[in-house]
Amino acid sequence: MMASGDANVPPDPADQGRAVRRCEKCDAVMKQLAELPALSIRAAIKVFRCYACDHVVSDRA
């Protein structure tokens, strides 16, 4: 979904190369906020937020 409603607007270059995830609550596209590196015995983690319903989740990278 594009904020301007114009199909000719290119996607935000800062979002390219980031993982795409759908929100379980409202099915909107979530934005990746961060990728936390692996530390010691803990795996790396990706943090996502849905700006439509404000749902936040984390996944192992």
C-alpha cells in the first residue's frame, strides 16, 4: 500500500532488502524495525511492527 495512492511512486529505498512479513492480526504488511545480532548462545532476531494495528513481533533470523 502506498501512502500517496500514486502507482508511479517508487518504494522507499530504505525498505529494499528487508524481509517482508504479514501481520497475524490485520494481514497488513509489517515493517522490519531491527535485526539484533546473535550473542553467545542466543540466535539473531528480527523485530517487526505493524503500523496499521500497532502489533509487534520478533522472529529468529
